[in-house]
Amino acid sequence: MKWRSFIIIVIMILAWQANYARQKKYVLVIHGGAGTILKKNMTAEKEAAYRKVLTQALQAGYAVIKDGKKSLDAVETAIRVMEDSPLFNAGKGSVFTNEGKNEMDAAIMDGSNLMAGSVAGVTTIKNPISAARAVMEKSEHVMMTGPGAEKFAKSSGVEIVSPDYFYTPERWEGLKKAKKEDSTKAILDHGNKKSGKLGTINKDYKFGTVGAVALDKAGNLAAGTSTGGMTNKKFGRVGDAPIIGAGTYANNKTVAVSCTGWGEFYIRNVVAYDVSAMIEYGKANLQKAAQTAIDKVGQLGGDGGLIALNVQGEMAMPFNTAGMYRAAITENGEVELLIYK
Ligand code: ASP
């Protein structure tokens, strides 16, 4: 009898180990924004272009992890690839404000020590994610805005460009269209349903933000997000991306999170930190915490998605829009890339 129990226990341990080994360990997850991304509106060429840049970003970040470098480096590297592409609403492809400017926000956070850096409302920084990192590593601050952030970025060796660099015809057309809709529609259909307050931004024109979460060989997490914000946003508006805990958060103890969506709702729900808090205090698992956070955004009348990764290499990518550009890679280099629901 004793022997039989022993054998059963051994078998159970082996089965558990085999199952554990089968579980995929993700080391890098990226997103390129959530929104009304429908297959019927997508041409084969456009989809291929998105897939290409997402894959490049993922592979560039993965090479960094494989090299044994920090998750922070992987996050910055992957985001820079997407910032340099006109396809995404970050860096080069940033959307225009109501005044016809490109005002960008970005943040980065180190899960190993809770250090963080962010910039908001910058108009001349080629790669805002690198400026955010400079704020984290080279200043005594967490968040810097506008001309001050630009001055600091320049003195830290971050590349500065003329505001014209961010002009793309597609985004300019997007602003014209959004403005026309605003003036022809007295009441827009995307206000805060609960409070009855009206929004002034068409929900179809706001997505395309980029973000990354990574886990390095040392077991450290990092998260980063970069965005041009929302088309036709008011001068000086700051979204959730650069606000630590709202759009970006990383903590080795819990999770690394990068959000995309209607920023005002993410700020009000403190979404990225909410995912972490549900894990830390509510003992929720990663999937449940990530999904609940998105459900709460939806309940308030907002929409969007997020990516999340923990030190076990488990990931989640929930969203409540028609699509979200998203991709992940395992420690063995297995790629998963999805766009639609
Ligand atoms: N969250 C961003 C913002 O509100 C927009 C986006 O994710 O597309 O600025």
C-alpha cells in the first residue's frame, strides 16, 4: 500500500513537470494599437505591411533578450522600430492635434526596481521612448513635459528632429476628416455613456499606439508605451501612456503592462496598476486580472486593450475593440501575430 501511494505521487509529480515544460514561456509581447480594425477594411498589402513591421519589432526586441541584455533594452528597441514606421500612431506616424501639431507621449518602467520615466506633449523628439528612458536614467524625475522634456532629451543625446518630420498625408487627412465630422455632427456617438457627457473625438481616429512588455534572462520585467495620442485632441492634452500606472506599469512581483485605447478612461481606471493590484492584493491570476481591467474600461464607456506579461512568462492580450495589432514571442523564438478578434 505504501509503495502504491509513493508511485502515484511520483507519477503525479512527473505529469505536473511535463505539463509545466509544455507551457509556453513568452519573453516579449508587443502591441500596435487597438481599434476598429476590420478585415473587410484591410487590403492584403496593408495587412502585409503591418505584419512586416510588427515582426521586425518583435525580432529586434527578441535578439536583445537572447543576447542576455535587459528587458528594458528589448522594450526600447521594439518600440523604436514601430516609432520609426509611419503605420503606427507613435513617433513618425503620430496623429495630429486640433491645432495641426504632433504632440507625443511615452513612458518606460523597470519592474526590478520600480524606476520609471516618461515624457508628454513632445513635438521634436524622434523616438519619445528613448527620451522617457533618459528621464528615468539620467534625471532625478519621473515625468517631464513639452519644451523642458525636449531640452533635457537633447542634452541627454536623444535625437531631435524638426516637427515636419512627423507629417504624414494619411494622418493629416485623418485630422481633416475628424474636424469635418465634429462640425457636422452636433452630438457625437462616443461620449461617456454613463455620465452623458459628450466626447469630441471620433473613436475611429484614435488608435495605433505602440507598446511592449518584456522578460529578460535575469527574470526582470519591463514595460513601455509610445503614442501620438488621439486625432483632433485638444492642445496640451495628455493621455494615459505617459502616466505611470494608467497606461504603463511594471513590477517583477506582479506584472508588466502596456495599454492602448481611449486614454481618458485608462487614466480614470488606473488600468495598468489595476491589473497589478488585482494580482498583488486580490490574488487574481494574470488572465483574469487583465480581462477584468478591460471589462472595467468597457463598463465606464471606454474601449481599447492591453498586453501583460509576468515573470513566469505567462501573457495576456485582452481588448474590447474589433481588433488589436499584437504579437508575442516565446523564449524559443516561436512567433504569434494577430490582428483581428
Ligand atoms: N491611449 C492613447 C491615448 O489616449 C491612444 C491609443 O492608445 O491609441 O493617448
